[in-house]
Amino acid sequence: MKNVLIILETDTQVKPASFEILSHLQQCKSAAEIHACSAEHLQESDLKQLAGYGVSRVYCPDHSADTDGAFLHLAKQVAQAAGTYDLITATATDWGNMVLSGLCALKNMPVYENCQNLAPDTGEIRKPMYGDKVIATVAITWPAGISFRAKSFVCVPPCGKAVLPEVCILPTISPPLDWVFHVKGAEVQAGRPDILEADVVIAAGRGIEKSENLKVLEQLVALFAGRAGLGASRVVVDQGWTVQANQVGQTGKTVAPTLYIACGISGAVQHQVGMNPAKYVIAINKDPEAAIFAVADYGVVEDLLEFVPLLAEELAKRK
């Protein structure tokens, strides 16, 4: 492939998942020209790092957009300003898939979402299907748009030139009032990684019994010093005990941490879909017949409200 456009995932800074994709492109040496698109202005440190991965141009709006309608307008602006690309890529988040789909529709390109690998020499991708029960090898129709799950690739240090990329400022529109909305509690807690990027995910299930008991897991999350995120099963989100951004499973996020601690989660197939990529799984459940134990590397048959505080206390001592 000759030209690539990557839609950057940002939160004041470019997120690691975007650099993972750029790392793969760098290692494959498959792209002659790499451009990037951001929904907000980038810091100079980010621009320097992007330059190291071979990014020569970055499209940014004249002001940061914070509504879905404005993001899609940004896609339209990029489609009009940018050239022809063999590959448009993004991280497989809800936002990334949304903007990627909108941009590829404007460019008349097919979209392949939630993929795990790309072999530039054969033009094939690996795509989990049927709740991750099958990993399909799919031959790509080029040009194409592809979104990749976080942690699909190993992030390597940049090795390109340090010349800063050209920054192209695009005009955006002020969205009408019917575009503006706010989802209560949708923000990720400051100082804590999104569960898509967390090295450790500690997930709550029905066994926490009520929202007040989440503080038991919060204490455990805090011990990992910014490396852990709080996940949840669907029932916990449906009860309003935590925000939808924390949901793991078929109707939530698919996470790939080094360690996944399932607390009071029965382990229905729909939840397993979201945690299957985890390297190690620890299950804590007072029901010895819970399905979660069948996929766990380690299991603890105890009431989480009694066991987790003891675990946190012991970890604090060892830390």
C-alpha cells in the first residue's frame, strides 16, 4: 500500500492504541506516505512522536469537537481536503468505528471493523467473528478502511525522522442545539486508563449487590497505580451502578489486559466475548458452578465482599 490515513484516538494526548497501529505500519514498512486526522489540536510532543512513526501530515479542526454530529462533519472535511488513500485506519472504539465508517462512506471504500492483524504482503486481515469463537482470515478489497482492537500490535519506539508533520487546520461548524447532548457519567475517571488500554481490568458483576459496594473494587483498582481500570458486566450497567463506558461483553467493550479479575460475575457467553483476549483471568465467585470458572486461570470460591478487601490488604502489604 502507498498512502495511509490514521484516525487518531485522543484524550488531550494521542492514546497508545493509535501508536500501536503506527508501530505495525513502521515494522511492515508498507506505507510510503502516512497522514493522520485528529479531532483536537495536538501537543508538540505528540507531533514529534508521530513524526518518528513516519506521519508527514496531520489534519486538525480549528476547534475541538465534542458531539457526534461535529465529529462526522470533521470526517466530511477530511474527505474533501485529503487525497487518495489505500488504507484508512482507526482504533476499534465506538468513536473510531463511527468516524471511520463515515469517512470511508464518503470515499466509497469498504470497512472492516474490530480486526486484530494485517498482513500487507498478502492483503489479508484476521477478524474475530461469532463472539470470538472463530478467527477468520479475510482477503481485503483495496482500498479499504480497517479498525483494529487495542493491543492488537506491540507498540515499538519511533525510529523515523524528527521533522514535524505538516499541520492542516480544517474549518468546523458550530453544531445546532439538537446535536448537543450529554450522557450522564460517561466520563472516564481522571488518572485511570480506559479499560481498552488498561493492563489490569477489575470487573464487577451482580455479586457486588449494590452500587455502594463498588468502593470495595475501587480500593483494589487504586493499588495498581494507574495501570488498572474498573470494568463491569451488563447487569451492573443496566442497574445504573456504573457507567456504560465500563461495560465488558458482547454489547460493551472487548478488552485485552494482561490480567482480568472477574468479581461476582457468573460468566455468561455474552460477557466472555468481551474478556476472551485477556492473557490471565482470575475469577472470584461464591457459586462453585459459575460458568466463569471454566475460562479462568485461577478461581476463588468466596464472597467477593469478604475476599476482595483481604486481597487488597495483602497486596498493599507486599507493595
